[in-house]
Amino acid sequence: MSNNYGSKFLSWIKSAAGLSIVVTIVVAVVASIASGPYLLVNTVVTGGMLALVATGLTLMLGVLNIPMFAHGEFFMIGSLAAFYVFTPISNYTNENPDSIIVVFGPLIAMAASTIIGAISGIIAEKLVFGPLRRRSTDDWVMNSFLLTVGLSVLLINLHQLVFGADFKGIVGYWSGMPISIYDVFISRDRVMAFMIAAVIVVLFWFFMTYTRTGMAIRAVSQDITGAQIVGIDIEKIVLLTISLACALSAVAGGSLLFMYPSYPTVGLEPLYMAWFVVILSGLGNVLGAVAGAFIVALLKVITVEYIGAGWDFVIPSALIMFILIFKPSGIFGSDVRGALDK
Amino acid sequence: MLLEVKNLDAGYGYLQILRSVSLNIDKGEYVCIIGPNGAGKSTTMKSIIGLIAPMGGTVVFNGEDITGMSASQITTKGISFVSEEMNLFVNMSVQENLYMGAYTIKDKKIQKNRLDFVFSLFPRLAERKAQLAGTMSGGERKMLAIGRGMMSDPKLLLVDEPSFGLAPQLVANVFESLDVLKSQGVTILLVEQNVTKTLAVTDRGYILENGKIGLKGKSRDLADNPHVRKVFLGV
């Protein structure tokens, strides 16, 4: 029995997915030993948040067949919502430092950005994607792609028009001494940001794997006709998927507000990074997207550390191109052809 | 009468394929639709299940008018469709595929009973319940598609070209499993290219030619009909 698991484990390590995860972990550990553990911390925090944005993107692509280029704007909406909810909370806690809101205030802000993200996703479906779905007979992918680019431009400029182009940031969510683990000091905000991302990713994975609705979402992504003939209401699943995907992106924006202040184009960087992740890990693969997020985060952190801050888009994208030459379906692309490979 | 299709017109876009097709099926019957390629057999099936909105005519199931309902609503009424392309969820395991077939059943206990029933029907699926549907052979996939169709405990099972692309031995297996279902009291509407075999096992048949019902009657009589023998059996 153990031998069986052993050989299975070995063959997994030898596969592209296993190999890339092992290499990532080794590189992360070596780099942290060489230059300091903050590299590992940065990778984990960036990776966790990137995982949220990239899973949302994967959902949009896998279930709805929309190449979403407005996903960063939902990140922006999330950060904006968190800013406007957290500012009064932080004014209140400055006057009442003993209040329980000091601990829970930031969570309220993040919950608000999640809810507003989900609602704006539903609005986008009702106003933009739904009407297109009813009218578009062919070329759906191209049409929806153009539509998302337009939506992105619209939302960026709406932000600028209504809220102004200045940086709307906060000093930090949780004040107080940084937490120290083995003499490494990590700010409370970073620890919390990672924990929130981890909890959401795990919950999301359970939801997709074991619940009836999660399975229905996967079923729609794999065969839409098959989903219809087993009795799945496609419209409901579409609405749920969009709100879920947008909420994931918005909660990332909300919980990273201490790192990325809200401004009109704040979403573009996470958007591009998330696209790197999705392309690298194979289109429409949720678990692969989580692993891919950490790989891309590590690439970015190491590039900034050893080569220079201006190169953090160049090196990851060059490496992704290199990998795609050898494995065009992405590192975690499955052997079974999915709906998107058609 | 379980299913009554009256003067059904259907097609794709501006292209009309079915012209005033009428057919009916009683409870417990095993009925087939046969006809040459492009006659509209699959189109008939798809408009009954609601994957295509009919242009005209009515479909009444179990006394209820289901014309123009969506496929997911019609499935909930108790019709199951096993399509020619099977439309399996390729990245899900056999067991997950079967559970998705019982999507309209919310009771976990009934779901489990249905799963046991399908496994007793196709022991092969029970052996492979953890395997991904996309990695199975053609015959096994066909079994899985029929099994998934049976999971919702349908009153009427629509089966579209189950022998398509299968080796002769597997075709025999598929027909056997449909026989078992029939003996369990399931009403079946079968669309097939394999005319000899189909007319041998079914009770009644409809011949569809150029989008119209050409002939209808007992399968035994159809098999003896000179027109059918000439066109389909080449005798």
C-alpha cells in the first residue's frame, strides 16, 4: 500500500505540475536563506492574494467562456469600498482605542468590499453580459473580450470622474507591534491578508469539490449541453459564477488596501499578473490557478530582489512564454480535453 | 398517453427541418424513430427535451404542455435525454457524473438508491467509479451516459443513436442494457441508424423522411414493409 502511494508520489513529482511546485518551494527556501525571510513572506502574501484574483478569472473563463479583462476593475471596486467603509471606522477607533471595533473593523471593511464586489458583478451580468449573450450568435469569445475591455475603460474613468485620480489609502488595518516568528518580523496586516486569502481559497475549494452547487458550476464549465440535460438552471449558475468571481477579486482588493491604495488603474497590475497565472497554469483549472499564483508571485518577488523593480513584468512573462513552448496546455493543463480546448 | 407531440415544426435559425411531426408514446412502450441521415431524428429529440425551441406545434408530457420550456425545466418534469455526443463531464469521475445525473433529486438517500440501481445495471461503471469520464473507452462512456440519464428516475428516456461509433460487440451490449431498462418498466424513445436491430427489439416505430413522418406502425410490420425493406434494409 505504502509502496503504491510512494510510486504515485514519485510519478507526480516527475510530472510538470509536481516538478514546478517542487522547484518553486526549493527556490523560495534557498532565496529566503540567501537574502532574508522577508522574501518568503512577500511571496506568500502576494501569492495568496493573486490566487484569489486568478481563481475568479479562471471561473469566468472556464464557466462563462469570457476572457475577462475587466477583472482588475473589480479589484479596484473592492479597494474603493474598503477605503470608504474603513475610513469612518478608523476615525471612530482613533477616539475609542479600547473598542472591540479595533479588532473587527478591518474585517467589516473587507466584508463590505466582498459584498459590493458580488453586487457589481451581478450588475455587470444584467447590464452587459446578459444582453450580449441573448444577441450574440457566434464569435462569443471575441465579442465578450471586447466588451470586457470596454467595461474596464469605463470603470477606470468612472472612478476618476466620481472619486478623483488621487491615491485613497490607509496607514494600516491592524495597528500594533509586528508579529515575530523566529526573529522574523511580519506586520499584522500581512499576516491577516495571507490568512484571509488562505481561508477563502480553502473554503472555495471545498465549495467547488463537494457541494451540489459547486459541482454544478464545474459541470457547466465542462459541458453546457450536458449540464442542461441533467436539469441545471444555466442562468442561475451564470449569475452565481459572475458574482463569485467578482467578489473574489474585490476581497483581494479590499484586504490589500494597506499595500495598494485605491486609484483608478490600481487593478491593472493584479489583472496582468492573474492572466500570467491563468495562462501558466492551464485555462479553466481552479486548483492549478492557486499553485500558479504562488509560482508567479515568487518569480515577481525574486525578480524585484535580484534584478530590479522595473523587471517584474518582463522576467515572469518571458519565463511563461518559454514554458508554453514546451507545454502549450500550461503546467497544470490536464490530459483530458476540457470544454475550453475545443 | 405519456408523451404527445402534435404538428411539431422545428429547425435551426431560418432553416426548418421538421414539418408537422406528430407522434405519441404510451407508458411502458419502447418506441423507435428511424430514418436516413438528415431526416430530423435528432432534431425531434432536441425539440422534445427543449434544447431547441419549437417553431410551431405542441409537446404534451404527462398531461402538461411543455412546449417552449427550457431543457432544465423539462428534465425536472421527468424526461431524460441521452444525446448522441453523450455530453459527459469529462473532467469529473464516473461517480460524480452519475450524481450530477440526479441533480434534480435533492434527497441524498434516493440519490444513493439510484446510484446502486445504475451500478447493478452496469457493473462495469461500479468498477470504474473513481475514473475520469474523459479517459474511458467509447462503450463505457455510452454506458455512463445511459446510466446518468437513468439517475433522475425518468418517466421517459430519450436515447439518441446509442450505437453511433461503437464496435458491434458493444452495440449488442448497449441494446441489452436498453432491454433491461424496458423490462424494468421504463418508457423509451430510441433514435437509431441500425434499422434491422432496432425494429427487432422495439414495440412500435416511426419512419422519419425529409422532416416528415412517412410511415408508422408496429415494428414487426415495419420490418416487413416493402418500402422500408427497399430503402433501409436494401432487400
